[in-house]
Amino acid sequence: MAVEVVYRSSRDLERLFMDKAEADRHDKMLELAELLADVLQKAVPSLTEQQVEEVGIYMAKNRDVFAKAFKSQPDALSELLTAPAQVVESVKEAIPVEEAIAEPVAPTKPAKAAKTPK
């Protein structure tokens, strides 16, 4: 029997990752999404809790594009307009543990190259 190491997100206990860095990135994204949702709820009180959660997650997942737009490059947002619509999954609707183990999440960043000895 093979042993696999899996990592669990501390903010999304149902989701497992095969890579610690990926789990850390997911946690940071969820933390940003939560803060964005709080700010949006305060700014627009008429939004429902689910709406602010979905918008917060969407913005957090696309933070690089929004960062470019906020740094005097508003055309960066056209990247989101031309991309296929993303369905924002609620934290409560995350992948079940069994599926996460069966289908590991591939890391989004390439691994760093090993240092060569001098």
C-alpha cells in the first residue's frame, strides 16, 4: 500500500491538496476573498451574503488582473471580459475529500530548479 501526503486548507477543511504551496495559496485566496466580501458588504449593504461571497472569491481568484487595472491599466479588465465565464464555487460547495484524493490538484506554479553545486 502506497502512502500519499495530502494537505488540507485551514479555511476550507473539505478540500485537500497534493502540494503544500498550493494549499497555502488557496488559504491566502480565501482570506483575501473574505476581506473583500466584508468591504463589499459594507459598501453595498443591499447585496446578499452569497453575492458578496461570490464576488469576493471572483476578485480574489483574479487579483492579478484587478491589481493591473488599479495600477493605471484599466484595459487589463478586458482580459476578464473575453475569458469564458467562471462559475464561482462557494467554500461550502468545495470538492469532497474522496474526489480530492482521486483527482489531485496540479500546482499552478512550476517548481523551482534545483541549485547546482559549486
